[in-house]
Amino acid sequence: MAMEAHEIEEMIKEALPDAQIRIEDLRGDGDHYAAMIVSESFRGKTRVVQHQMVYAALKGKMGGDLHALALQTSAPE
């Protein structure tokens, strides 16, 4: 079962309300996305921890409803 980009964005926004999010469907199949996420919550955290925060926001959907998500995360400049 594929996910829509807006569903991914809503889940991330729920966990990171200040996040600026841009999501791109890489193949048009609802299974392969790229997400660029900027949030103050990421400041001072390693890239691994930032990505773990995003995966936690997706509540177990990664690897199931959502097959692949390429992440770029950062704190605001």
C-alpha cells in the first residue's frame, strides 16, 4: 500500500511542527520519495539522530507502506 506525499508531510509536521518540508515522488509510484526537511529541532544533533527523528515521526511506515525515503535534514541557517 503506497503513501501519498501529503501523508508523509503531515506525519512529519505532527512530530516537528516547525519543519519546512519538501517532498518529491521520485518514481511516481508512491513508494520512492525524497524529502528535504529543515527544523530547529535538528540543531546540534548528528545527521543520524536527525534521520532517526524523521523515521520515528513516520511511526513504523518505513519499509512497509513507504518503501524508500531519501532524506536531507538540517537546522535553519
